[in-house]
Amino acid sequence: MKDGPDGKQSHALYSFEIRLEGKMLPTYHRTISMQALSGLFSAQALEIIISANLGQDHWLRGQIGHPEYHFDQNAFFKSRNYIEQNRLLILPALQAGDIRSAQQAFGRLTHAAQDFYAHSNYVLRWLGHFPEGRWPLPAEIDPFDAGLLEVRNCVQERSTGRLNHCHGYLGLAG
Ligand SMILES: [Zn+2]
């Protein structure tokens, strides 16, 4: 996401047209992964990582009952834990010689991390630091502005622990 030197183009990059009904299209997960990871892994390893990443959006195994795979339904804590759980699988798998499992765990966590920016209002809130029309390019987005991560003023569902109605605070984009 280095292109877009003029303001108009950068606005187009923030248009959220990459999302379809709140979901990021597979082609964008692939492109983002390739941009971030090319040169760091072999082509074969990259394919396993990306395949595991894309598998998270499988309509049955990935979409039903797994908001934590996608930072959906304001499941921020659960999703953060899911990333951490996958991260903790990587080193033991490598030490056991199970490279494929390590690559798959890494692929799954990259999916969740990518969805965080597409499925939450983090980016919109970050852009709120700047006057409209004078937004920095996507590559300049602070990947972790702790000030935007407040989830107060939310209504927490007793049964699920989900945080809803986070108006003005971090919440589901849409
Ligand atoms: Zn997803």
C-alpha cells in the first residue's frame, strides 16, 4: 500500500470497498500477506501460510461460531486471545519439526490481524486525528494506537461476554 501519492487516490484506498458485507475478500488477504511476507519465506511456505489464512473464511469451518477468527461481533478480547494462542503454537511446532503446523498457525493469526483493521472501526477512529481530506496514506497508519482501544461505554452481554453498542469507541465497523 505504498502507492497513492495524491490525496484523491489515498481517499480511494480508504473507501472500504475491499469489504463485502463486512468481510474482507480473499484476494485482499492474499495481497496483503504477499506484500508483508514475500522475501521472508519460501514460495512453498508462503503458500501454506496464505492457504491457512484464507481457510479462516471458509463458510462452514471459519464463519459459523468463530467471531474470534475475524474480530467480528466486537469479540476483541477473544480475538486477541486467538492470535496469542496461535502464536504460542509456533515455536513448539518448529521445535518438534512440524514446520507445516507452525506455518498454518502463523497463517491463521495473520488472518485475524488483517481482519482487525477491516472489521473494526480502528482505522476510522485513527483517521479522526486528522482533518477530513488531509488523511495520511494507509502505509502511515499507526498499527497500534493504544488510545483508540478503549472499549468503555459498551454494553456487555451477560451470556456471551460480547461488547456491543460501543458508539464513539472501538467497535464493529459498519
Ligand atoms: Zn475473516
